[in-house]
Amino acid sequence: MSAALCASACPSAASGLRLGGLTPLTSVDYPGELAAVVYCQGCPWRCPYCHNGHLLDAAASHEGARSAAENASRQRQVNGGSGEPARQRDREIQANAEMQANAETQVQGEVQGAGQDAITWAEVLDLLRTRRGLLDAVVFSGGEPTAQSALAEAMAEVKALGFKVGLHSGGPYPQRLAGLIPLIDWVGLDIKALPGDYPRVTGVPDSGEAAWRSLRLLLESGVELEVRTTPMPGLDDDDYLQRLMRQLADVGVTRYVLQQAQPDHLLDPSLRDQLRPLSSRLAHLNDRLPNPFQRFELRAA
């Protein structure tokens, strides 16, 4: 087969990317940009307050893809009150008018397809090719995107289409992350706890060392970075959050988000009654610890 023919007909390494869903348009998953979000299947951790439990297993399901879209919609409703600029709202309305009907029809068809993955990478690329000029970026979320070796090729194909690349990650694989940095324009990194407390959250020994090593790697790289913490019940009192925020500031974090765990679809439903509202405690926390970050945001239910 000729090189030209193979370029159009042969599957790329990215075709092996296992996906659990797609959000065709969002204005909150990549700050300041209109983006599509690709949900990668699989995660090595089992955080009890995770609300994307359908994305944890390596194999995708059709119901999981549908849940991914529903949970993303709920999260955008929570985050949407965070002062989105008027320009972004106007652009989203205009883009949405042009793409929503077609994109939603296509995504619903992918989710409902029988005997195949919930959505394939080829189908994502087909959609993205029609969105050049309407979308600014593509965000790889999950699950944990860096768990998959096909991620780098998928990111490269997104860049080749002219989009910026965003990544949502918990940082479990710092060595893999290092190889991805040249392809990434922005990262939202979840730092769940102080390093020694990670096994209580993830159920995996030494997971804290990996996550904080990923944090240091990103800080040293200079890639645009937002660090987020969703406090887990038992590791969410004011003193603990003070220590966590101070340590993050000390290592060089400048943009930080403290966000409320969502009560729906918790991996461990027994935690629902233990969730403590962050909004009612923020003023008290700020009194005790002046904001050490250049930019701080609270995302509360």
C-alpha cells in the first residue's frame, strides 16, 4: 500500500484509545477557551468520592458513556457561576447554535451503537474536523487519560488539526506525563491530599509520591497549570486544608481551585451524608489563612 493511501486508510496508534464519552462543547473545562472534552476510559485509583465510577474500568460501556455526558453537564452547571466572561458566553451561544443539533445527534448515535466501543477515536476526529474555527481546544479527561499509551498520538492528531490540547489528570504516571508535556497547552491537575494521605483516598500505596512528583514536573515545565482539590470526608477539616494549601503554595502553585465533591453517583454512596459544604466555611478558612495563591477559586455546589 502506498504511503499516501495508508495515511488516509491505515489506523493510527491513536485508534486504540479507549473512550467512555464525549462532550462536544464546553466553556469551563479549559479556562478561557471553548473546548470539546474526550473522556478516556480507565483509572488505576479508586477514590471513594469519585462521581465518574463508570469510567474507572478499562473497558468502556454504552451506559458509562451516557453517564459521562450527564455528569459533565451537572459539573458545568456547578462551575458555570464562576464569573465566565461575556465574550465566552457570546461565543458559546453562537457556536452552540451552529453545532449543537448535529453534534448531539452524532454523539447519541455513537453511544447507542451496538457491539462497539461507546465512541471511537475515528468518530471523534470526524467531529473535530467539522469544528475547526468553532472550537479552540480539546481536553482529554477521564478516568485517567495518562493510563493509556495511545494518548500521545491522539494529542498529536488534535494538534495537527489546529486545536490546543488540555489534560485533566490526577498525575499517577509522572514518567508518562513527562513525555506528553511538549504536546500539552494546559493541565488541570487534581491534588487530592497531602502525599502521605493519598492511600486513604486512592487505595494505592505510594500514589501520593507519584501525584506530587507530577505536580513538581509540571511546575518545572512552565506549562499552564491549574491545581484542583476535591476534599474527601475525613481529610476536609479547616486545619487540614490550611496545611494542604500552604504546602501547595510553597512548591510554587499559583492557580488553585477548591471544589465541592458532588453527591451524585459517588463510588461509595455512604459518603454522601459526610460531605461538608465548602461555601459556608470559606470565609472562616480565609480568616485563618490569607489566600497564598495568585488566583484562587471556590467551586461549590
